[in-house]
Amino acid sequence: MERLRQRADFLAAASGIKAPSAAFVLQARNRRDQGPARFGFTVTKRVGNAGERNRVRRRLREIVRLWAVTRVCAEHDYVLVGRRAALNLPFERMTQDFEGALRRVHAGHSGKRNFNDR
């Protein structure tokens, strides 16, 4: 798994498709190059203290390590933005949410309706 390290890559992914869930928000962007999929993880201070933020980040990394290897598309950047609910949700539920978020992202919509869609 390749990691996103530069702020510009995180900002570019934030401008892509978003798929929210209870424990995280998945942001994805097609880079349109021949590189492998890359992942970034971010957890804000609103989630909790440093120990809680690190626990959320570890859980998100483990989900990606276990499930994303076979289900992600090359040429994409993915960013998982952790939420406080990730501290208490069962790991199985988080993995199901991750798979659903990947499906929504690659279907081309986030599951949220815009005002223009009415």
C-alpha cells in the first residue's frame, strides 16, 4: 500500500468524490496516470486526544490493509478522514462501511443528493 504524504495530494483528493459513513469519510480522486492506488489518513483534533486519534488512524489503516488490496482501483488516491464514532464501532461494521463507500465512490456518486438532483 502506497501512502499519500504531501498536502497537495490530500487537497486534490478532497476535491474528488466523497462517501460518508459513521466512522469515516472516504474521499477519492482518479489521478489518470499509471501508478498504483495510494492512501492517506487524517484525523482531526475534534476526534479526541492524541491516543484516541492514533487509535482511529490504526483502525483505518488496518481496514485498508485487509480489504483494499483487492478492491481498489489503480490510478486513484484515497483519503480516509476519521470520525469519533470509529472509536466505538465494531471493526466488522467499519469494514462493511468501507466496502460500501468504495462501491459508492466507484459508482460515481457519494449517496448524497444535491439540490440540483431534485
